[in-house]
Amino acid sequence: MNTAVKAFEGAAVLAALLFAGRSLRLASGANDRIAALEPVEDLPLLSIVVPARDEARSIERCVQSLLAQRYPRFEVIVVDDESSDATPEILARLAEHDRRLRVTRGEPLPDGWVGKPWALHQGASIARGEWLLFTDADTFHEPLAAASSVRYALERQLDALSLLTTQELGTLAERALLPSILWTIAFAIGPFDAMNDPRKIDVALFNGQFILMRAAAHAAIGGHRAVAGEIAEDYELARLMKRDGRFRIMLAGANDLVRTRMYRSAREIWNGFTKNMYLGARGNRIALVGGLAGLACVSPLPELLAVRALARGRRRQAALMIAAIALTTGAAEIGMRRSGFRAGSGLWLPLGLATTVAIVLNSTRRYAGGRGVSWRGRLYRGGTR
């Protein structure tokens, strides 16, 4: 057998062992989830801020779920970020029937700002609450979501709490690709308990779909102005707060209290993650290349080697590659189930990882080549507009 093929097979086996081991480590780590709690009368005033740019498909469902919160005192602020679809009309109609909803037309995007931080900055600047909840227009909140998260944060004396929302997977593309892509991101960042360990200042993550924060803490770090030019502003906020040292932050599971429908087609998944993947490496091209090589050794390398071996009648080599594939998909299935994905999500791992590799390559090609990424009608080149 060709020496190069043997080397590739060895790399595939080693990658499978490492991937499975880390996946099981992630699955076995502490995975705090908030519980559904009834509101109490002395809960602080809460300002819920939602950025909305061309969100006609989901904004009504989101806002109605927020207005249905069983929370004593709150306001909902939606920043219409220069939408060109029916978003303004939908918001105007909703605001007519509920005074707790405040709709503000966003100002044009200044130089040096990315769209989402700019919208959140504008919403926070008019918020009156002692606590701020930043959430996306594609989320749905159960009636006890706000009360449960605020009570959880107060009981633990937190300054910020971010929730990993339950992912709604409707289409085949969502079910086949999103669990693997999201699991790969978690795999790269590290275990849950490390993210919530204040001593590990370089391991931090917020999920931008749900970030609850004391208004005083938000102001103390400079608000969203501090992450004005960041596409992954949630990740940078977490890093900023954890490195500061003054604040107690936590990432927890939403326990189905908050759900998200991120993308609805393969094209949306491709474009959405192309926007973020290259930037996640923070300019460390060695880490980027190493990570890509490692992922490729998990998939699609073993699949290609298995097909080659079967075509040449080398059953032993084919069986070895199939075993490697089974090991990684089985470990991923355990981790994904613990993270709230439906049974069988791990079986899509080979396709999901191969797609992730392709997305990272595309993201790298666009950013490193100076072309940038177009998102919601705006062109971003490495962070800012």
C-alpha cells in the first residue's frame, strides 16, 4: 500500500480518537441549565432590546413572545435597523396595541461600526431598566423566560448571564448541518465548566441570541461601543467582561425556555457562518490551518479513504476507516443529545463537518482575499463595514 495512503489513514485514526475524546469530555462536563421559575414582585425593571434588520419573517413571533412575559415590570425596545421589507409596518401595528413596546428607527451606520452592535448600542442608550436583555429577532421566549433568567442571575449574584437557546430545526438542511456546525464551534472553544471558571480568562463565550446584563456592568465596560467593529460581538463581549475581572458572568442552557430558528436553508447556513468563521480565529492563521486540517482528517478524509479501500478490495483498511467514522459520529451523538439536539443528529456528522470545512475555506478566501462578506445588504471586511 502507498506510504502516503498509510499516513493519511494514520492521521484519520488519530483525529478520530482525539475528536471522540474531546467530544465526550465536553458531553461529560458541567452543563448548567436554568429552571422555570415564577416571577416575584420585587424583580428589577427589565429592558429587552431587539435589533431588527429585514426581519419580517420572524419579528412578529418574537415580539409577541416578549410581550407575553410573566414579568412584573419590563419594556421591549426594537431598533429597526434601516429595514427595507415589511418589518417597520409590522412593528408599528404591534406598538399600537401595547405601550410596553418601543420602536425606534435606527440611525445610519457610522464608520467603524458593524450593524448589530450599532443597533444594540442605540437600544441600550434609551433603555430605562436596571437589567438589559439583548436578544435576536429570530428567537421565541416562553412566558417564564425573563423571570427565570433574572432570578437565576440575581440568586447567583451575576453581572451577566447568557443562555444557549434551543435550536429549532425545520428543514432537512437545518437538521443535517446545524448540529454539527454548532458542535464544532463548541468543540473549538472548550468545555462548559471552563467557560464559567473565572480563573480561565481566555475561555469565554456569550450567545448573542440571549445576553442578560446589569445595565451598570454594560456601562462600565463601555457598552457596545467597546465592540463596535466586531461581527462576533457576543464572543468579544464575553472575553472583555471576563478579562476585566470585576464581573461575574455565566453561560447556561436555556432549558427550552428560549428557542431560535437561525437559518432555514443550506444557502442561509452557508452565508451566515461564512460571515463569522474566519474571524473566529482572531488572525491566528496557524491555529486556523491546524484546525482545518484536524477537521478534514475527521471528515471527509476517512470517508474518501474508505471508498478507495472498498474499490480496491482492501476490506481491512475500509473497516478501519468505517470504525473511525463510527467512533466520531457516536461520540458526537452523545454530546449533541446532551446539548439538546434531537436523536440521530450525530449521524449527520460526516456531512456537517465536511460542510464546516468548506465554509471555513470560503470564509478565509473572502476575508483574507480582501473581498469581504455581504450580510443583510452591507459589506464587511474583517470586522467593520
